[in-house]
Amino acid sequence: MRKYTIVITKSAGKELAKLPVQTILRIREAVSELTDDPRPPTCKKLKGFKDLYRIRVGDYRVIYSVQDSILTVEILKIGDRKDIYS
């Protein structure tokens, strides 16, 4: 099975660092699972975008893109569900 590489953008890394430790651990675990399956059954494709998806981790959302040609998952945004889409 091919493994995908996870790339976290600088802005997503900053957003992650602001969260409580317990939340960071849960998000890191969920993101690491994307290496095996970048489109798990729980992910949702974002409407209006070609390759953007989101996963839910409690009240937080992780928005990412998948590039199958280079086996990369790029984490673009991490935040509370009430703030993430604005």
C-alpha cells in the first residue's frame, strides 16, 4: 500500500499550536491516519473546490488537499468549526 506524505502549511501549524494539548494530540492522530487513506469514509469533499477535503476532530475541522500524483496530503487550515469557513 502506498503511503502519503503529510505536509502542514506554516499557517496551519500556527493554528494548531494555539490549541489545547489534548486537542493537538487528537488532531495529530487523525492527520497521521491520512497517510494510509487520504479520503477516509468520515471525510467530506468541500463543494466548489477541486481537491479540498475536511475531517472532523471533535469541534475542530482540518481542511486539506490531496495530490495523488505526488502522494501528498497538504494540511491547509485547522480550527474551530464556527471559525474555519470564514
